[in-house]
Amino acid sequence: MTVRITASLRVSRRIPLLQTLKTSVAVAVAWIISQWLLPGELPIFAAMAAIFVVQPSVNQSLGRALERSLGVVGGVLVALAIGILFGQDSLIVLSATIVCILLAWALKLSPGSANQIPISAMLVLTLGAATPTYARDRIIETILGAAIAVIVNALIVPPVLLTPAHDAVTRLTDEVAATFDRVANALLSPQKYADLETLMIQARLLRPMLTKAEKAISQAEESLTLNPRQSRHREVLDADTALYARLVPLVTRALGMTRALRDHYDESLHLEPTVQAFSIELERAAHDLRLLATAPATVSAAAPVVEPLALTAPLTIMTPHPQHWILIGALMEDLRRVREEITGE
């Protein structure tokens, strides 16, 4: 029990050291500037704003800054009104906190603002006299701390999360191509039911990989938004995004081929002449897909791909055996769509 409680207090990975250092710098700068501009009170609100506003990306920092500022303004104004009308008794502070919680819920505020309103009201009522001057200074202090945090996050090596996105898209591309190769090999020789089930299980892994790649691209896009360095990295992310868009239907085709093979397979399928030709074309599709994944990194956008695509012409088939025509027809339709996605036709 103790071990589980301790484990829940820790994470498997630390936040990046750079983000920790930026938070420390933002807190120090916000504290010094706030004390210089607003002497007399410790700049607790500025320091708290700096701590919460430094985020993994500049865009997230700006959003958190707005949440923090709006929450503080709302909480301070509520505390000011309650303090002037009812004073600063213990029950008044408790009542003000509850009122702020209900107000945030009624207004459907985001979690950042909803939590900040009661916290700000409680701090204003307990740390200082609820006077207009005090309330004004705390609002200015918070906005100043949030602004400094955004600036520090933008100036000190803004994080760019392109590598995780590129790696996720590359792994997905390789796995889709590997699925095509596995189906092609399964068509060339008799397969056991267990082998076909293994193919299906491996193909189903494409869905979580697709989801992971989508999430990584979204995080990369988020890291470039409002990032001063985004122009240097935009081309790389655009290439990965374009490849991901091609992979979405290809994952569906790879799953469809594998499922059709499993559901309609019989031991004489490998003797079908058309199946032999189809297997070759599917291997070419896997080759061309891997080629697409390496092209953006090896050639410019204006230059042609150095190695030509192998899947250059549609496959002409003979009338299959009646036992095989459903499977072959399904495979051929999927291959036609795979070819369209890979060649861009």
C-alpha cells in the first residue's frame, strides 16, 4: 500500500531540465521586476504566475498566461467586493472561496481559470487588506509575472518537438510496408490458421501506431505555433504531415488485405497465377512506400525522387478460380487504392 502511494507521487520521466531552468529564470526575473515596480509587498502573485505559465511550448504558455490572468482578475475582484462589504472574518474567507468555486462552475471556465479564481480570492482576503490599491497591484503583478514567463519561454531555446513526430511517422511507414510484405509472402506458400491469425494481430498494431503518430504531429504543430524558430522547421513538419495523410488510408488498406486473406484463405490459393503476380505488385508497393518515407530527407521538394517508383502500372489479371475470386477481387481493389495513394494519381 505504501509503495503504491509513493509511486503515485512520482512520474516515470522528469520534465525537461531546460523547462525547469526556464521556470527558475522566469520566477527570478518576475520577482525582481515586480518588487522594483510595486514595492511594499512580496511579489507572490508574480512568482506563482511565472511558475504556472512556463509550459513546453510558447503557444501553451500564452494560453496558460491568459487563463492565469483572467482567473486572478476574477478572484481579486470578488475578494475586493466581499472584503469591502463583509470584512475579512474566517467564515467570510471560506464563503468567498466557495462562491468563487461555484461562480467558475456556472461560467464554464477552463480548469486553469476555475482553480485560480478561488485561490486568488483566498490569498487576497488572507494576505492583505482588501482595498482597491492592493487588489490593483496584485492584478498588475500577476499579469507582469505571466508576461515575463511567456517572454522567457520564447527567448530561451523554445522547444521544437519535430523528432518525435518524424520518428513516429517513420515507424508507421515501415510497419505498413512490412504488413504489405507479410501479406505478399503469405500468398506464395500454404499457410496455417495460426500463421494467418499472427498476421492479423500484427496488422491490428497499425491502429495504435497511427494514433501515436497523429498525437506526435499535433504536439509538433503545437510546439511551432508562435515559436520564433518555426520558419526553420516548418518544411520538415509539413513533409511528415503530408506523409501521415497518405498513411491513414494505407493503414485501412493493409488491415483490409490482411483480414480478407484470413477470412477467405484456402490452401490452394498459392497455385493461382494471378496471386503470384499480385504478390510481386504488393512487394513493389512496400518498396515504394519506404521510398516515399526517405525522399523528403534526401531530396528537395522541387527535385524528383532519385529512385523511381516500382509500382508504375496497374496489374492485369486473368479470371480466377471460382473459389478464389472474392478474395482476389478484394485484394485487387485494395491494391488499386494503395497504388493511387502511393503514386498520387
